[in-house]
Amino acid sequence: MRLRNVIRSCICISLAFPATIFAQTTGDANITANAARFGAMAAVQDIALSPNGSQIAFLSPSTGLGNDLFVVGTGEGAQPRRILRASGAPERLNWCRFKTEARIICLISGRQGVGASVYGFSRLIALDAAGGNVIPLSTDRERPTNGGDLVDWLPDDPEHVLILNPAGNLVRVNVANDREEGTVLRTRAATGISGYLTDGHGDVRIMLSTAIVADASASGTDRYYYRSGDGDQWHPLSINNSATDDGFRPSVVDAANNRVLGYLKVNGFETVAAMPLDGSGTVTSLFARDGVDVDTMLLAGPYRRVVGVSYATNRRQDEYFDQQIANMVRSLSRALGGRSVGMVDESTDGSVRLVYAGADNDAGRYYLFTPAARSLRPLLAIRPQLEGVTLANVRDVQYPAADGTMIPGYLTLPPGHDSAAGLPAIVMPHGGPSARDEGGFDWLPQFFAAQGYAVLQPNYRGSSGYGDAWYLNNGFQSWRTAVGDVTDAGRWLVAQGADPAKLSIVGWSYGGYAALQSGVIAPDLFRAIVAIAPVTDLDQLRQEEGRGLYGRARRDFIGQGPHLDAGSPARHAAEIRAPVLMFHGTLDTNVDIEQGRTMRRALTDAGKQVNLVEYEGLAHSLTTSEARRDMLARIAAFLPH
């Protein structure tokens, strides 16, 4: 498909945002202005296209943790209408999708502190696309913290959806009045039944059962069952170990071919495979990529059909099975100057498509594409505060670890610089540790580059996405290798000419842990340490993570043995020489705020320089513009420059 003059005028949507927009500065970086620009939350937090392509729904931040739901027509000159606001105290909107042109379903969630504990809650609601008539779709009035899981949108049925309620029953719920109008499956007495997959038309084909052991924890063995579609009899399909991810893990039912698509580890790498729902147990490989894990299946339209797969090499790669979509993506990328393009949503008939385009130095924008007219119209900038700001380019690099292993990473240099020579520099290990960094726009290193720093993001051993051999035993049990790779990243920056007197380390979550532990094992390397929501004591983490259904699996992930003491920076605070700045939300359910407080006490008792900034009512990601703006300004003032 060739495109000529396809980029049309913008829908001209303008929104008001809580953060002040500053003009781009010249000369010395202005901390206040850059903190406001880069710390502002993304203007579009979620976006969806209506079934006939005539409307778009999107979420945008308001103030604090609150956010708003907007609906806008896709015609020329349309203006967005705010139809719902979540206050953020404590509820916020997670996602919203059209059920029909007239009705939208949203997931609301939040966190609340009760005494010393933090509890999460979720709720499904439905409302009119024009606003109003808001009703809960919860099917269990006695358990207000959990409104159930939406299992099937039932696109052929405009009035109902299929919900797995907290009691374990699959029920058909009317989206206009929240009435239960038929129980599809009653599984209250079935121990361990925790999920279902349907064919997208209401026929339940796959059941997940998680074995429960004596301490009421999940054993880590997930068993999948299928039924042929002509009765209620369940038959064994596959077994998956949730800790190692060995065994076939079903994900999407392909009803047309009577099979289920899912993920299967082959030779230590995640692949996409298929199993027929006929009892044969045959597994057919559909897609694999040498050297990396295939981690996502790409779905499209109201029926959520599988149109491709996604994985990350140096950059995120989308490969489409649907040739029409593949041609569209290639053509649009060329028309948009080589930007990365992905399809976000499409109308039922495929006549209208919602796409995204962005790059390392471009925060991205959503576009509306009409294939028949070859028309591409800009819709919403994801970070309008950065429009017109020159952003940094990102380089793929490799550096040698102490044992000679080449570690991949990303080097972000300030605009106008082609090396780290003479620059202040930052090593920024990612969180997880079961995660990895990818190429593409990243607001945090871009902020530091705007402040004049060279930033290196290492995919240390212990990162996911590179197969089992690279993952080792995860970044906690294999912390010596993982954190060793992180400190070697700092040494490489110095070897590239970065100023050793102005070398810092900044990390979030596990990255914060790695930053602190780097200060333990290499006390003379980094001159400042910033840890955001960090793990600081591994045995304390085992106790905190040991609660709930998946407590056993989380405890096993952290492990037992000498590494709990040796790998806990809070137990070796006396060895840290660099000043430490930490940030933590008080309602963090990923890493308890007591981890930060433990580290502060240990450093204070050791006579070290430390400051812990607590953000009241915020969770792990500190998802308010106000908090992020404050945090960035504090970090910029703290780091040597």
C-alpha cells in the first residue's frame, strides 16, 4: 500500500492539564521547567475505538490521583466531552472500552490503608457513551473490594457481558441494569478454579485450576482443562509451572480452528504455540525469535482476534500475521518519518483503525487511519508538554562485565552530544527484576538528558526477555551477578570519558535496590545514590511477600540462604559512603514503605547522609504529576552536576 498526502488535519483536541507548561529553555537547564514537563503524567492513559469507528474514549489525568473519561467523535471538528471523573481518593479509572456505540464499560480500582495494612480494590462499572446512567457491574454485593473479572465481552450480544464473580461463578450480566440474567458456570465448590477462557462468543472452552497447598497458598502448579464445546465435561489440556513458566500456557481461544493459542518455553526461550482442543496434546510452534522471548500476542477489534506477536530485541518489534495490517504499519511508518507504528484498535469491520506512532525522541501520538480513503489524521499527543522540546537520541550499546560477558543497554546523551566524554553521568538499572528496558521514549532518562547527564540503562543479567540463561535465578537470588553488571556499567561510563566525580546511580523498585547494593559493593564508584520505592532487606521482603494466595511463590522467588543477609543493603549500611536520597509512597503494595524506612534507620544509625521523602497516599509508581514534578526537582538538586 502506497500512501500519498495521507496525513490530514488534526481533530484539534485540546485539554487542560494540572502541570504548568513552560516554554523551552535555552542555555543552562531550568530544573523547575524540566521537572514540570517531564514529570507530568501522560495526557492519554488509555484509549479505545467504538465498534463502528465513530467515537473514541480516552482517559486523561486531572489532579492528584484522579482522572477523567472523555468521549469524542472521529469526525472533523469534533470536541471531547468529559463524561466521568474519578477523584483518585481513592478510586481511579484503569481502562474504559465501548460495549456498544451507546454503552461503555470501565474498570475502577484503588488502594486504601487500614491500620498498618494496605488493601487494593477493583470494580466494574457501565455508563452511557453520552454520560450518565452509571451502574456497578459487580455481582457480589457482600465483597465490595472485588467486583469480578470480565471474561467475555459478548460482541454478538449488545446487552450482556460474561463476568467471573468473586464467588467463582460465571454469570451473564445486563450492562444496562446490572441484573444477573443467567449463570453460565457454577464453580463455587471447585477448589482452586481461578480463571476461564472463552471463544469470544460466550462459549467457555478453557478452565484454569491452581493447586492450593496446606498453608492456603498457591502451589505454583497451574492445570488447564478444556471442553469440546458440546457439553460440560472438562478434559486435561496442559500443566504450567508458574515459577519457571515451563509447560504450555493457554491465552486465546481460536474457535475457527478449534484450538487455543498460548506460550511455550522452548530451549529456554518463550515462544507462541497452539494446541488443538481435541485431546491429542499436540503442540505446534507458531512463532519464535532467536535470542529473545516472544512475550505478547497482538489482538484486534471487538472479537480480539490474534493478528500478530510482539517481542523486544533492542527495540520493540511487532510482527503481524495479518498481511493487510502488516502492509499498513510499514506504509505508515514510512509516511511518518520512520517512527515506530502499532495498531491499537480497530472497528468491527476494520474500516477504521486507531494507531500509535512514536520514537526514542518522540513521546508519540495517536492517529485515526481510514484504509479505504488512505487518510491518516493526528488525534492526541501523549505528552503535549513535550511538544516542540528537543529530546535526546538513544543509542544501543554493549559493555563488558567483569567476567567478559557483554551486557546490552541503552545510552541516552544530551541533545548535541555524541559521547559521554566530560559529562556528568547516571547509571539507571530497571525495576523488576523480572523485567527489562527497551528502546523507545522513556520520560525519566529523557529528563536527566535534558539536565545535561549521560544516562546508561543496563539490561543486567537477571533481566527477563533474553531467555533462561540470562535470567539466572532472578536478580535477588543471583544478586551478585546482577548488581555486579550494574556497577560495571558505571565503570564503562567512566572509561568512555564521563566525569568520575559526577557519576551517580538512580533506580526504581528493584532498580532502587540495585542502586543501594551498588553502594555496598562499590562504595567509591558512585557519588550519589537515588532509590525510588526500593527493596532494602530481603528477609523482610520475604515476610512481607509471604501473605496471601501467592505468598509461597513469592517467598520461593526471593529464596533462602546466605544471600538474604549479604544481599540486603540495609544490613550493610555502614559500607555505603555516598549520600542517599529515597522516595516512597505510603500505599505501596509492591514494595512496602517499611523497606524505605528500614534503610533510613540503618543509614542514620551508621552516621550516613540520608533523606527519605514519603508521598502520602501514593502507590509504587507515584502516579501523580505533582509528586513526579517534586521528585525530579529534588533529584536534580541532589545529584552532582
